Amino acid sequence: MNCPNCPETKLTEIVFNKVEVNRCPKCSGLWFEEDELRKAKDEKDQGFNWLDIDLWSDQTKFQLGKGQKACPKDGVPLYEVRYGDSDIKIDVCEQCRGIWLDQNEFKKIVEYLKNKGNNEMFNNYLANLVEQGVEVFTGPETLKEELVDFLTVLKFFNYKLPIQHPYFSELIKSLPK
């Protein structure tokens, strides 16, 4: 496979956050096959496993990129799409569902997820807990992965309760042993 940015350069296989992906040795871009970006994100920080961004839900947001990069796997044009509600624009292949990240875009995605995750946990905890509970039975991931996501959100309860309701924390501490 050739790099979408450097068409004369072959991509090399590397292990990135325990996931085999393809990397351009010239521009350091990364090619993720379908679902590999989610797996790499989850490996980077287990606290992100419940926070999945569905890039494919609204294809009306797909725009042909300015440089008209080609998919390294099947050669069709890549589309630009925003990663969730961030300002990060990534390149996706509608046909094979691969994702191209330019240098440092993975780092930007991780930073975005940290901020989004903190905001979601502290402001929308109950809604996220219910959503993850429903996904245990409806997917889109495997039952095991959805249970892990649910338990991750539930784990944040231990952090959220003392911060937002310190009197509950004090009450629990004062209970007899």
C-alpha cells in the first residue's frame, strides 16, 4: 500500500498501541483498517473504551479532501470528516472504512477524548451510564466489550460522587465499621 500523502512511498507495518497498523516512513501518517483506530484508542487509555465516536453515522458530513488523497487499500478518494464534534479533520474511506491520520492527529484525538470524557463524566454521568447499559444488550461492539465499557463508566462513580457531593463522601466515611 502507498501513502495517501506521499504516493511514491510504501507504507510499513508497525505495532501501534498493540494494534498492527500501517505507517508512512516519510510523513509519519498512520493507516488504520476498519475498527483499528478504536482499538488503538482503547489501548492508549482504558478510560476511553466507553467513549466511541461513530464516524460513519452521518455520511452527509463527508467532504472530498482538498488534496484528494487516495485510499491506500482500494485507491478510491478519501473523504474528510470531523472526528466527533472536534475540529480535528481526518480522512476516511467510505468503501473499506479505513482511516488515515496525518502526523500528530492521533495525539490530538487522545487530547480531545480526555477533555470530552471528563466533560461527559462530570456533566452527563447518568445519561452515559444508561446509554452504556443499553449498549450491553444492543451493541455495536461485542457483549464483552460493551460490559467493559459499562463497568468503566460505573467506575467513574467512585470519582464523581466525592467531587460533586462531598457530603455523601463524608457521610460514608463516618459510618461505623
